[in-house]
Amino acid sequence: MTDPKDINEEELKASLGPEAYQVLRERGTEAPFSGKYVHAKDKGMYKCKVCGTELFSSDTKFDSGTGWPSFDDAIPGRVELREDNEHGMQRTEVVCKNCGSHLGHVFDDVPAGKQAVRQDGGLATKRYCINSVCLDLDKT
């Protein structure tokens, strides 16, 4: 896990590339259904692409049909939730608690008629919609 004090923004921008940097550090959003983890079913831990903090277990991942990887829960203490009232919407932003990188948003719903079964067989009750470019999967 990288200490946030050790992050050089110019080096980070060069290593991530423009799209990932725009999403992670400038609070952007990748296009729906474009991310490499939307349909991933591999087992493992999803980590913050900037600092390597483990954020989500694949066991809580489910197909919300919304176009972004969706998780029912985050690893306790690893993400921070912030009020986001931009773009005329009231949402809750999800950021990495270690480095402050934007990850996506969390919603208290699961879209009606969608597959809400997590990879571990449990039922999803909320939806962390996370941009694929913000994550690295450490497969087990």
C-alpha cells in the first residue's frame, strides 16, 4: 500500500494515462459497459489503482446491469463516503480512504429486475457502482 504523501501527481498522471487519471483524481466517470471488470467473475480482491489498498472482495460483486462493476459492500474502513450534489443529483461518492481517489458512487438500491445475487450466493441490498479504471484485481 502506497503512502499518500509519496504520491507525485505528475508521475501518477503519466503512469495512469489520461482516462484513469481523469476518473481517479478529477472525479470523472468511465463510459458504461466499457470497463474491464464489468463482467469479470474472477475470485480475488479489488484494490485501489493508485495506492493498492484492498477495497472490495469479489464475493460481494454482482451484475447490476448498470454498466459498471457493482459490489454490495466494501471492506470495512477502506472507503470513505462523501455527499455529492453535482450535476443536479444527490448522490454519495465513494473514495479510497487511504489516498482520497474517486472510485464511483454508492446507491441504496439494486435496479429492479436485475440479477442481485452476489458471487458468494448472498443477495445484494445496495450498489457500490465503481469505475473499472479505478481498480486492480489481485486474483486468488
